[in-house]
Amino acid sequence: MNASQTQSKKLRQAGIVRRVIFVLVAVAVIVPYILKPNLPGEPNHWAEEVYKRVDTLKPGSHMMLAFNFEPSSGAELYPMVRVVLMHCFKKGVVPVLMTHYTNALNLMKQVVAESATQAKKKWGKDVQPGKDYVILGYRPGDEMLIVNMGENLKGAFDKDLDNRLTQNMPALKGVNSLRDLDLAMDFASSGTTQMWIAYGSDKFGFPLVAGTTAVQAPDLYIYLPPSGQLKGFLGGLRGAADYETLLCRSDNVAVEGPANKGMPSQSAVHVMLVLLILGANVRMIYGKFAGKRKV
Amino acid sequence: MIFKKATIPLIIVFVMGVLGFATQYVPHPASATVTEEITSWFKVIGGFGLFIGAYSLIHMHLTRIKRRMEGWGYSMFTFIGAAFMIFVGLYNGGDGPLREASSQEQVTQKMMFDWGYQYVFVPCTATIFSILAFFMASAAFRTFRARNLAAGLLLVAALIVMLGRVPVSEWFSLQVFGDKGVFDTATDFIMEGPNLAAKRGITLGISLGAISQALRILFGIERSYMGGD
Amino acid sequence: MKACNRSAVRVSAWCLGALVAATFATAAMAQAEAPATAPAATTQPAQPTSAAATQLSRPISPEELPPADSFKAMAKTGDDGSAIVIEWARPAKESPDTTYVVQIAKHPEDFANKDAFKHKDVLVLPAKLGDLYQTEISPSSDQFFPLPEPPDLTPDRLKQLLAEKVLTAQECDRAVKILQAIPGGKVAKPDMAWIEKLQECVNNRDWLKTFVPPAGDLLTQEQLTRALAALMSQFREEKTDQAKSEQGWLDLLMAFLKRKDLDLDKDKKLAINTSTWYFRLAVQKDDQKVYVGQNGQPQVVSAAGKPHWFKWGQLNNLVFALVFCVIVGVFIQVAKRRPNLFIRKIGGLEAVDEAIGRSTEMDKPVFFVHGLGGVGGLATMAAINILGRVATRAAEHDSRVKVMNSDPIVTAVSQEVVQQSYMQAGRPDAFNADDVSMVASDQFSYVAAVSGRMVREQPGAIFLLGSFAAESLLLAETGASTGAIQVAGTDAYTQLPFFITTCDYTLIGEELYAASAYLSREPKLLGSLRGQDVGKAFLMIVIVVVSILLTIAAAIGANWDWLRKIFVANMD
């Protein structure tokens, strides 16, 4: 057998193993999603930190929600924005939403509408655009946009997504710059949190927390206390589930929400992967010993 | 020729670089004005860049179709998709381009564009992203082998973090250690201790490398990006 | 083939076992966990009762007041002139229900009139600087003394704009005519007919209804701007040429006014912030308020904002940047004299030739994938530098390089770089502009396009260099499945593990930046690399030494906070 045949055989073998793993992952995701076992966990302390920050805001305070993800990362981040928005509406905090992604606009409208409906259903809060929340929408410029908002928020966004002028908008009363925010949260699928730290909170001095995909989460530990550039963060779907748990506990109701619904699938896939990896290692070690014995 | 293709661009790079550096340290309103001006230029240049991108895309796909190259059907699909979205965007519910819809009826008609976004674009991108889960599983399975001490440590850390990130770990932890929070605490230790130390080391290296690279570009020592040495 | 199938079956068998075990474990845990959650949800701490609130509050004692001489106001240093810093010392005694209140007025005598001054509450929190409290006040913000609303848009205002040369005479005439044509004639007066007409115009657009002022109110310019927008929509419905022309013209007028007001606002705000303001400080508890002062008189301090030319808080940053520049500069000079500087081997870069050679042997193309970064990103810039070298080698080997971009400007730059490289290699005829193309600007559309081409064209080598996010693993794993040699490099820390697991060689962070120097071996570039390493060594020594010193300080109880402050990043 020559080198090229060996290589193609190896590729074929790897291909088969890959496909088997793909099928297993699919099953591990789908089965628990259908069976819906109840799996609430104890919230992580960084999630508690974020929750406390929002929970201690006074009614009428302003919280910026930077909606920096596209539909592709929605599976992890959409439930996160949803639950934080619901918490804002419950507390009477005014959420100010903006994005650095054009593709996020429709998703943004959708999540606000859904959270508003939930807030009305759960706590009887009737929220109005321009009064109880504002969707500023999208402007180009990334870090320059943050600097512009820090200098003049209503200049950077002269109109909101529905073309209402921001100048005398009741929802933005007292907010002329990022300096006037009581809290900001970046929901990020990529490196926008670092941008918000460098050009936003560090420069204009407002407290910042973040919610990121699980992949991005390790990037943020460096900014957490003692550095303190981030006050807390929610990591991946687990972060969103933790927040849902905290919000439900504050209402003394059973834990529910889309993120908690996804936890059993995530648990199953993680456990399956751990077992697969352990199995592969046992096999490798056994192979080594068996090889030695033969010699 | 060298003056036009090398000296002038290098002067522009140097001046803009120094200006950008200086505005970081100057809080005066004049500095903000300069920054705003530079941002506007950047936006204008970005606008022109869009034409270059569109031209490149169209040219490449047209060539593929003309020459019936492998996968030319996908190129056709690119044009059909783009044409559809451009058409419904310009049609704008009958209002034509550059206008907002003036009645609720037209807003509903405009939904054609939103429909394309909501029911074609969103599911497609979400599908591609979800493939990540499958690829991650297969890559992890292939790679995590305790071949030596370092790889063994990595493996143990990975297993702890993988379990610590899901609620099921609390049950395992309770059964094995008699305490719910062992995996969670261990995960936080790994992430906030060894992970953070490595991250800081890599970040310092990357930052210094970036400064050094910026200096090379600013002073014209590095010019490969202009197409020459 | 049989062996391959057997191993696949074995793998599938214990994979399935693992899956079943995982599912059972999850279900078992869920069952065990389920009853525990219900009580957990109900055992919340009880809401605080009002017992604490009903306690009578103590009067504010003199010890709870900050010393009068510590109360100061000053322009914020290293700032654009928008903020004034108010500072006072922590009093001898503090209770958590106390609030500090800073009052601000234009003139000292305004403090006598409760409507003429504003205030800011400062909660008792850990003091910022040892025992000093600081708060910043920007007088022009909405909370204090915001800019007055712009004047109403009346024929007189239009004439004023004409005098200021904002409008031409012709434009002013037209505007006056339009204003007169509006039902009711005079916009600045309350006019029910006009409001009703407006409501008629907007009845199809719910959001516009919120802009209609309550009956009887004057229309401000802001409200008129909104009303004009509503009027435009009426013109649009009419769809006559006249309506279209009016609408276009009104658009222009509004753009003019908005631009002018925004420009003026900036200057006006600066003027407000940089004039002198007066401040008083009080300690507040429940209904009691005691002013900081002497002999029963509240102390009044004053300050004005001042635009500065340097952010002193960033001095340490600047000094380090300059020191680093000098180190790099010195080593560039050294390298000119001693061109053979030693640089450690970087496996990923050593493999560039091997990868291109293999592609040539197999008669397959070389793929160069830039990732999602724009041309402003240093990782992309470093990748473009490597592209030049890769393209030159590929041209020499008579191999094809296909570059896939997501950013139009990176596409243009890459085209230029590859073309130049082919020319340098003496093969300008082999360059094909379509090989360097923009494939998609959206992240996952880009992944789909590049992955598709990888699978169809089966490249011999793939270079994944630049700025990557979630697409890294998707691209690298697809590339691995084609059997191509993969060389990856990025400065995105979170994506490095994916590249390391799936690629043959990975350039970690700074190695990517070093690549151009490494490949060209040009003395000046190598010198800058050496300078970078020396800078890093310097930083490492500083980190270790300062950590030891601060630990010693903590152990012996010495206050060496000044040492820590030297290294604190301060963006103000």
C-alpha cells in the first residue's frame, strides 16, 4: 500500500467516525429536547452579579443593551436578551437598544416584542416604544460609533428605528451621552465587548456587564474583577438559563424559559462527549499496553 | 513612479498613524473634530470599497458561468438570490426606492423583503452556525488524548470544564463528593486561574507584537501590504 | 476496506453506548433533581418588613459632616472641558442611609431660590481615592442646565436664517410661502384647524400620532419638524409633481436646520461647561439636610470646565509606548549593522514552502483564507504581508493561489499584492484577477462559500490567516476533511484552540505578526522582532519585580499605592 492509498484510507476512516459522532450529537440534542427533563442548576456567581446589577437599578434608570449578534448566534444569545429585557420591564428600567450589525435589526424588534408580551402577561406591565424603551437601531462605525455615542448619544442616533426623533423622546430624558447610563450590557457573538470596554466604559465611565456565546466567554475573564472593567457576565446558554432561574426565583415561581429548556440537550451532549473522550483514551492506553505485551 | 506608488502612500500612512496616535492622548474638542473628520473619510472610502467588492463578486461568478466551471450552478444561484432581494428592496411595496412606505398596506407588502430575511437568511445562517456543535464534538474526540503529562493535564481540565458548564454536573458532584458545587468551583478555578494566566501571557505577547507591527507599518519598514518589499 | 468498516462499527458501538449512558444519566439526574427544585424555589428569603423603616431617624451629628476645607471644585484634568470634579473627604462617621447632595447654580445668589439651582445625589459607596469622595458634573447635561429648545420656525426665524446665510433669498421666500400655505397660516400660534389637518394626515401612521402636540399648545420648531414629516407623507399620497417638488425641498430645509443646530449645540454646550459654576455640599438623611460649611453658613465653591491638551491619566501609557518605540528603533539600527540576528524556528512558517511544494506536486491550488477582518485590523494586515510571500513562492512553483475575502477593501489590497508578487516572480501572465475575489461579506455566507469551494476544488494547502471568529472551526474542520495541509494563524485567543486541534501548523498570536519578518529575513524587520522580544522581557521583569514589591508592602503594612498607580490603565 503506497503513501497516497494509506492517506486516503485514513481520510475515509476519519470520515466514517465523524459521521457516527454527528449522528450521536444529533440524537443527544433531540432526545432530551423532546423528553423535556427538568434540570435547573445553581446559578453561577458571575450571572448573579449581572442579575444584582439590573435588579438594583431604580425605576426610570437607563440600561443600554448592545445587541451585537446576528441570527446565527441567536440560539445562545436570544434567550439572554429576552430574559434581561423582561427583567428591565419588570423593574421599570428603560432599555436602550442598539446594534453594530445590520442583520440584527429584525431580531431586535422580535425580541423586544416578545419580552414586552411576556412582561404584560407576567407582571401586567404595559410598555410603550419611545416611553418605556427605545430601539435606536444600527449605525456604521463600530468603535467610532461608541465614541460618538459617548460624546453625543442623540447626535449619533438622531432617530430611532421607527424614525422617531430622539431629541425630546421621553425614554431618553436625561441621557445625552453614554456617561448618563446607569448600566450597559453587550450581547456579543464576537469581540465587541473588548471594543465596548476600550472605547465605552473605560472612556466614559459607566458600569458594563456582558453576555456572550460560550466560545467567547474565556476571553472575558481577564476584564472581570479585580480588573473590574466588566462587572459580571453571562456565558452562553447556561448564563441565560442562570438568569432565568434567578428571575423566576424572585417571583417564587417554577423555573422556566427557553434557555432552561435547552439545558438538558446541552447536558446530554457534554456528558456524551466526556464519555467518548474517556473511551478513546482508554482505548489508546489499552492499545499501548497490548502492543508492549506482544513485543 | 516610485514617488506615486510608494512615497505618497507612506506619507499618508505616517501622517494618519501619528494623528490617530495623538488623538488618543489629546482630550481637547479639536481632537474630537479631527477624529470625526477621519471617520467620515473612512466611511466614504468604505462606500467606494463596496463597489469594488460587488464588481469582484459579479466578475468572478460571471466568469464561472461563462466557462461552465465546476459548481457554476451555484454561481447562478448567487445571481438569482441577489436579484430577488434587490428587486423586492427596490420595489419597496410599490413605493419605489428611497422612500418609506406610507401606508400600513404598503408596509405589509414590504414584508416580502422581511420574509426573505426571516425565512431564508435566518434559518440558513443558523444552520451553518449549528454545524459548529457537530464539528466541535468530532474535533474534541480526535484531539483529546493523554499522550504525555501536558496533554493529560489538558484533558483533565477540559473534562472538568465541560461538565462544570452544565447543570448535570451538580448531580454527579453530589453523588461523588457529597457536595453540589465541586465541579462549578473547579471550573471557575480553571477559568479564572490557569486559563486567565495563559490568556494574559498571550494577550501581552499579541499586544507587543501588534505595537511592533504598527511601528513597522508606520515607519515604512514593512510594505508588503502595498505589493512590494 | 473491511478493516475500516470493522473499526467504524466498533467506534459506533461504544459511541452508542456512551450516548445511551449519557441520556440515562441525564434522565436519572433530572428525576433526582426534580423534587428538590420546587422547595428550593419557594424557600426564598422573606421580603424585608417595614419594621426597619419605622424606626425613628437620628439627627445628623457634626462627625457625619465632611470637613469644610476638604470640599473643593475643580476642572477635570485631562478632559475636553465638559466636566467639573467635586471632591470632599470622608467624614469621621458615616451611616449607610446617608446621601451626599451636590448643588449647582449659575450664581451664588441663585442658591436662595429653590428653582434656580439643581442637585445631584451621591450615594455612600467605598470612597474612590482612599478617604476622598469624587463626583463629576457636566453642567450642560439634561439633569442640570441643558440647552434651551431651538426657537419656533416662523417667517421671522426664516428671515434670521437668511441673514445668517443658512438659506438663500429664494429658499427663504419659498419657505415663507409654504408656512403661509399651511392651514391656519401662522404656525407659531395655537391653531386647532392645523392640528386637526395634521391628525388627518397621520391617521394611517400610528407612531406619528405621538408627535401631535396637545390641543392649545404652541408648536415648537422640533414639533414642526415632525409635523412637516407628516405633511410630506400627505404630499406623497397626493403623488402630484407639485407635491413631489415640495417634499424634496422640505427635505433639504430640514437637513440644513438639523445640521446647523447640531453644530451649534456642540459650541453652546462647551460654552456652558466652561463658564464658572457654583457648588454647595449637603449631607442628607431622611428629611434632614445639613450643609457643609462654617459658622452655620453653607460653604460655596466654584470652578469652570477647561479643555485640556493632554490626558494626564494616560501618561504611563504614553511613556511605555515611547520606551517601546525607542527599544524597537534601537534594535532596527543594531540589525542594520549585524544582519544575522538569531530568530527561533517557527514551525508554521517553516511549513509554508512544504505546503506550496506539495500542492504543486499534486497539481492542486493553494487556498488563502483571510477571515472576517477589515483592512484596519493588524491581524489582517499581517496576513496580507504573508500573502505576498506565499504568492511569490506559488508563482515560482507555478502553483495557483486562490484568495477568499469577506471585505471589499481587503480584496482590492490582496489583488494588488498577489499581482505584484507574480510580477516579482517573473510570471505576470499567470495572474488571474478572479483568483483573488470577494466571496461574501456575511460571516456564515462566507463560511458556506469557502467550505463549498474547499470540498469542490480539493486544495493541496490551505492558509487560514487573519482575524477569525466562530467560523474558524467550520473552515478548519472542512479543510481537514479534504486532507489538505493546513497552516492557520490568528490573534483571536478564543479561536486558537480550534486551529490547534484541526490544523497541521498554527501561528499563535504574535507569531502571525512576526511572519513577514521571518519569511523575508530582512534585517530591519528582524531587528524590530528582536526589539519586541526585549520589550517583552522588560515587561516580564517589571511584572515580577512590582508584584514582589507590592506583596512585601502588603506584608509589612506599608502604603505603596503610588507604585500600583504607575501601572494602572486609565482611559480618562
